[in-house]
Amino acid sequence: MTGTLDPTLLDDLVWRGLIAHSTDPGALREALTSGSVRFYVGFDPTAPSLHMGNLVQLVTARRMQKAGHTPYILVGGATGMIGDPKDSSERTLNSLDTVKDWSDRVRRQVEPFVSFQGANAATIVNNYDWTASLSTIDFLRDIGKHFPVNRMLQRDVVSRRLESGISYTEFSYVLLQSMDFLSLFRDHGVTLQHGATDQWGNITAGVELIRRADGGHAHAFVTPLITKPDGTKYGKTEADALWLDPEMMSPYAFHQWWLNVDDSQVGELLKMFTFLSQEEIAALEAVTENEPWKRSGQKRLADEVTTFVHGVEETESAKAAAAALFGGGDLHSLSVATLSAALREAGSTSVAALAPVVDLLVETGLVKSKGEARRTISEGGAYLNNVRVEDPEAQPATSDLIGGSWLVLRKGKKQFAGVEVG
């Protein structure tokens, strides 16, 4: 990765809507244009995989590195054991083994997103390394003395919990995260942290700790939270999260998610999540507004983000799977892994043995009854492996099984389901 500075970085981040708040903008601009800044972004292992919110930070870190700055990616092996306070209830504490396992997963996940080569090569650190051996007395004397309790009580995330109750464990999270910034400042010369808007209080507390403890000067900015068109936040539950781990969300499902974003979000997401130029994004926004049926913006968005997260090969496989499943491609050309992931995402049924197409249409839920199944076939609306079914009494043969176990049934142009036999 080149060490050449891009003086337009901050302007580009602003244009892309990636600066929700920052410390002194003038000082931040001066720092980013006067030399390679060492910056960090942290990821707590609170789940087996990173998700969409984390992806914003990974893309931002990559942007900053491409602009000549030096990333430090922090895995929160220590802070992940405690957890930042939630709005309404105490965070569940995970076991040490779980946190260690998730920390290892996070480390492996972040590695492909930044470069470890060149003048501004990335470094991965784990805050457990400087926290585990710290005594309680040293922590209270060296860190705790810089945190006035009255100011901590005024923090939104704390004040909202005062009535219902908040443990000292969660209350102390801000001290640990601030200590991370101070440790990286002292040991690595890190002078900038970025994160999500909900971390603004923790991040600026770290800036203040550096000033109070060492008389140092540090910078910070946060990106906005990504919300749905109705303004609600994307969740982090199994069902709702956009996971980056392909075992938790297949590349096909990941690609489909971006392909189906609302027209109103296309421009915003292209700016935040892709490395396309302003001119390219403006052109895609214009097509989305004037010819929305083409879904040009969504297609480019899905391709760019899936390639960034999963690579070119998985992106092409996801596109081929979509084309084949919706009738425009050869199902037999797909890998079994890609086809299985796509069909399980769309909805699939397991059967013990081959059965008539009429029965399978009912079994998959594509039709409600055998009578409806026969009508669908007679009207030319039923397909087996993308071939129209002409005979209401048709039954698949073993040779029809894709990858030795799969059938693809489709009703009309867009309703399809998988059948796993065996």
C-alpha cells in the first residue's frame, strides 16, 4: 500500500456522509494533510461474526489507508468480556472461552480488508494484551483518577439506565476503551480513532484521557448509524443482521440483500460502502431516479460490496445462481455449495425420495393443493430445473438431481423453491 498522502481524504469522507461528528475539524484536516496519521478502529467480539455496522468501519479504514494513513485494527479481547452498556438492560456476559473464540474469528475476518504491506502497513492488536496483567490498584490510580463521576453520569448511555440500574461492570467500559486509545497513543503513536456514532462518548473520553494523562493531542470522528428506509436500526439478531461470515450468511444471500435495497437508499449506500468515484455514483443515482426498473444502482452496489467482502469469484457465483434460479441460466453449471446456499435462503424442503411434481409443488408451498398444482402445470406455469413441466403426472428422475440431491421447482417467473432429496 502506498504511503502517498491524498489531501482530499477528509472532503471525500464528508461527501460520502461518513463524518457524523468529529473533534476540531481544522485540527483534524491539518493532521490528515501534514503526514501519515496512525489511526485505530476497534471491534469487540460480541458475536461469532462481524456485521453491516462493522463493515462501515472496515471500508472507512481501507479508505484511509489508501489515502496514505496507517491503520491499527483493535480486537477487543478485554472489552468484549464486559460490553458497552445497552439502552434498556444489562448486557449478557459471555464466557472467557467464547470471547477468545470470537476474538480469533474477528481477527481472521478483519485481515483481508486492510493491507499489511508497504509504508503504511496495517497492524492488528488485542487490548487483552495490555489489560490482562493490569492490577486493580494501578487501573484505579492511573486511569480512574482522570474520570469525574459527575461527567460519567451525564453520558446518555448511562443516564438512560440510572433508573432501571446499571452495574459497575458496564459503567466502567468507557475507562477501558479510553485506556485503549491511551495505550496505542503511548506505544504506537496512534493519534486518531474512528467508530460509529453510538461510540462518540467513549471515543472522545479517550481523547480527553490522552490530554489529561499525557498532555497529548488526539483526534476522532464517528460515522452515522445506517438505518432502514423507515428510520429504524438494522438489528444484530440471527434473523436480521447482515453478517460478514459466509457460514452465517451465504455470499448469495449477501449479494441479494444489496440487490434489493430501496431506491431511496442506493445513493447513500454507494457512497458509504463502495470506492466508486463521485462521477460514477452520480451517474448511477441518475439512472436509479430516471429508470428505476433497471435497478442499475442496486446491481453495481451488490457487485461492489460482495466483491469487497467475499471476493470476485463468490460474487460471480452469486450472480450466476440468481440468473439460473430466475430462469436465465444453467442450474447444472452451479457449484453444489452455491446452489444449496441459494435454495436454503429462498426456501427449501427435504424429502426422503423422489415424488411426482404435483406433490412436490404442494410440499414446497408453491401451491396450496394438488388441484392448484395441476392447473399451474396445464397453464404452463410450472418448471422443474428451469424446464417447463408439460405433463401433470410428471415425476422427476434420478438424472434430474443437481449435484446428486437437488431439484429446483419454479412457479411463474419469480416463485421458486428447492427440494433436497435423500
